[in-house]
Amino acid sequence: TDPALIRNFCIIAHIDHGKSTLADRMLQITGVVDDRSMRAQYLDRMDIERERGITIKSQAVRLPWDGHVLNMIDTPGHVDFTYEVSRSLQACEGAILLVDAAQGIEAQTLANLYLAMNADLNIIPVLNKIDLPAAQPEKFAEELAGLIGCDPSDVLRVSGKTGEGVRELLDHVVRTIPAPVGEADAAARALIFDSVYDTYRGVVTYVRVVDGHLGKRERILMMSTSATHETLEIGVISPEPKPADLGLGVGEVGYLITGVKDVRQSRVGDTVTSATKPAGEMLAGYEHPKPMVFSGLYPIDGDEYPELREALDKLQLNDAALVYEPETSAALGFGFRVGFLGLLHMEIVRERLEREFGLSLISTAPNVIYQVVMEDGKEFTVTNPSEFPAGGKIATVREPITKSTILAPSEFIGAIMEICQGRRGQLLGMDYLSEDRVEIRYTLPLGEIIFDFFDQLKSRTRGYASLDYEPAGEQEADLVKVDILLQGEPVDAFSAIVHKDKAYTYGVDMAKKLRELIPRQQFEVPIQAAIGARVIARENIRAIRKDVLAKCYGGDISRKRKLLEKQKEGKKRMKMVGRVEVPQEAFVAALSTD
Ligand code: GDP
Ligand code: MG
């Protein structure tokens, strides 16, 4: 295709503002999907995406429109996947900024808009859902125009549901988004903006050709790893994969298949070039995915450990950002320490493990990565509280911080500031987007955000606040490790790294919880919370004489036997911490947030 006839664009929107629905309408209106085979959210392929209404993996579709080729690149909308979003944006020249006409701008709208502006994209502001009785197009057109610096009359209005305004929007894309530019005769360079594992075909790599040409049966080179492969198939998606025998030229968007079985061999952000005539320089901006949040994952039934390992191995084929290594816990048995990009990523992985692999899992409280420097100058990285030095010779601890943006109706300013202050937040600034909506910016430790922050924010603002955050380096902080001990034995799964001001609350809460959950033993069991050797909280489980048979008054033999059997079965699910028998359920219950 002549690059002058190509338009590459994406849709950026806050969750639920109607991106998938609008994409569906575009597929239908351009005739790529006929009315008979249309089903809702055609492009959201994973079940979990469709159910939760979020887009995890981006996709690209080619739409013919008015003599042009439009490539619509779907981006994941969530903060955990900012890097993936930025690569998808890099593959485009323009972006449709889609805003729900009944809701207005939200935190993710802003975050993604800033990414799009950084990538120098042409922005088309669009209000969606204008069919809704609650829509306030005048008000929000003004908000949107103020934000990107255009006239309110430049804001398009559509309904992805009814299709109103969608044709005009497609025309607008052709008219205002620049055609791609690249050097047709140069060595091939294509940006990988997504790569997806497919059980039947292996890894499907989505690329945007920047310079040159990629063909079928060509030896290609992945520039970040120097690995070479052969393109077995190359083509475009419209809306199903269609092989293109002529290959892909400047500005084109499509997929290639080389037979590799693991997405880590075809990394998002990497540059594909020809192995026989390689480009001198790779495209800018490649980054290795970096896990930010860690948690222990254990099978509730210890026998399922091999299945858990297998499931993680399989998931990793499709998720280059997922990392894990085996770990053993006295309380929970054999499991894995798993690294995630963020909280949503963690939830998605856990849900997929449970749903697609039928596992029942328990996870320890999430933690971030800490940099610890000892007084003797030794330095190390802690991704697991159990690796945190017990006390004494620590010189400094550094933790990751974020720049967080919260959008909410202005009546909630007080509540929001209270939550942020309570989590060591530092106010960076505040702006009114309209009379009654504000944007509040804070520096917040990532470790505070991953601990129940979002739920609190939602409940204190009746669901109206939206949050977005980006990494903003590290800071020194007064952090300590709190251990929980049963009869003097530490229970590893409950150790946590917390700010010194919160250590006491954490210790007291945990000790109380465990006192309620652990059954009485034949002897007294002290529960302690401690920082190093210093005990900061203490509870006691009083002793009982635990003789179940005494209840049976001699007589009934079969009843006695039943009781003994029941007790034996119960034992299997008991964990020993020193001399203390703890039912695994107690640990599970103590770890699950209420
Ligand atoms: P996404 O999260 O941005 O992909 O949003 P979806 O496309 O999944 O839409 C979220 C919800 O809004 C769904 O319940 C849609 O049916 C609804 N929705 C999307 N577009 C429109 C629209 O134009 N009008 C109305 N009334 N509802 C819409
Ligand atoms: Mg969607």
C-alpha cells in the first residue's frame, strides 16, 4: 500500500468510556465484520477481558475506508501496562481521545493523553455515549477543549452504541491524521508493539514497519537479543489474520509468525530488521519489562505445587513481564515468589491461574522492591520481607515512589487529602478541570498504594475518584521489618516491611487476628509482633486440655472412631510452627484482606 493512503491510529480512553464498543462499530461500518457475525467486543479475545470489560492485550485491525487503509491499534488502558501503551502509541500517528459524555475526563484519560502528546500524536477529541439521557456534551466538550487547547466546537460527538457520528469520525481520521513517513529503500526496521502466544501457531508478533520492507520466508533479526528467525507467515488482521504474500512496507501494520514458542523471544519494544541486510540502529525506546510488585503464591492444597509450576510456565509464554522463583514458607509450604508490573497485573495472573488452570491459591501481602544499604557499605535488593536484615546495621533503605494523579468531584478533596497524607503522600499540586472537578497530584510511595489504597479511595469518594500513577524514582524512608512470632518462632508469611510509624498498628492487628484464628493448644501460646529483638505487641492463646474423646462418655464406639478419623484428616491440613499446630485455614484467613 502507498504510505500516503495509510492512517495509523489508536483509541485512548478511561475504562468503560466505550472504547471496545466504538471499535466494534468501526468494524461493522467499514464492512470488516458483517452484521451476522458481529458479537459484542469483537476484539477483546480473552474471556477474562470480556468479563471484566478491560483490554489486556492490544490488537491491531486493518479497516478499509474511503480508498484508504486505517490501522486501528488497540492499547491496554491500565497504568500497569504503561510501557505497552507507550509502544502501541509509538506505532501510530494519531489518537482518538474518547471521553464518556456523562462522566467527563478521568485519571486514565489524562495519563494516556500525556503519553500520546509525548509521542507527538495528532489528537482527535471525541465525546462518546451522546445517546445517554445523562450526557452533558456541552459541559464536557468545554472541559476537553480546555485540556488539549482547542475550540469546544472541534470536539466530535459520537455514540458507539447507536453508531451516530462514527462515519464522520472515520472521515475525520483520514483528513487530520498524517500519513506515515519512512524510507522505503532503507534497511527494514519494524517496531514490535505486541506479541501474543497462540497454542496452535506459536508467538504472533504485531509490528509496525517504519522503514524498508519485511517479506515472507525472510531471515529476520531481533535487534535487542540478536536472535534470528525466519518469517513463516506475515500478514494483516482484518479482523482475522490474512497472510500477505507481498509482505509489509513502510507505514504498514500487521503480524508475523516465526514459530518461536515464547513471547520473551519477541519482546514488545524491540526492533525487527533483516538478518541479511540489518539496520544500523534500532528504534528508540526499548525497555526490558521490570516487575514492581512481588507476592508469594502458594497452592492451598500442597499437592498442587507441580500444577502451579506448570501453570506459571505456561502463562509466562504469553507474558514477558511475569517472573517467578520457587520459595518455601514454614506456614504455607512450597510456593513461588512472583513479580508483577503492578496490582492489576497481579490480579490478572492470579485470576488466570485459578480460572484457566483450576488452582486454589493463597497469596502473601504484596510488597515492592527495597534497596538496602548496610553500615559496612554492602548494598542489596529486597523483594521478599524474609530477606530484609533483622536489625542493627542498616544505614539506609530506599523505596520506590510514584507521581500519582487523582481525579474526583471537588466535594471529596478533603477525604482524598486525608487518605494521601495518612500514607506519607506529599501534595504536588491541584487543578480544577471544571467548576466541580479537580485533579490532585501527590508523590506517594508505591508500597502504600499497593496496600488497599485504591479500595479506600473508592469507598471514601463513593466510587467517583479515579487514580493513575507513574514511577518517579526512589526515596529514603524509615522502614522496618515486623515479624510475627508464635511461641517465639517467626511465621515467615506474615513478616512485612512497613514504615516505622505503622509498625505498631500492623503488629497489633496481626497478633489479634491470629489469636482469633488459631485454635487453643494443650499449652499456652504467646503471639508476638517484633522488630528485630524488640517486641512491640503481644497476645496470648490460653491452653486447653484438648481431649475430644472425653466428650463421648465411653459408650458409642463408632462415634469415637468417626471422631478419631476426623481428627486425623484435620491433622493433614495442620502446619507446625515450632510446637504449635495451626490449621492452614487460619493462615489463609489471616492473609486474605477483609
Ligand atoms: P471500554 O472499557 O472503554 O472498552 O468500554 P466498553 O466498550 O466495554 O463500554 C463500557 C460500557 O458502556 C458498556 O456497558 C457499553 O455497553 C456502554 N457503552 C459503550 N458505548 C456506549 C454508547 O455510545 N452509548 C451507551 N448508552 N452506552 C455505551
Ligand atoms: Mg474494552
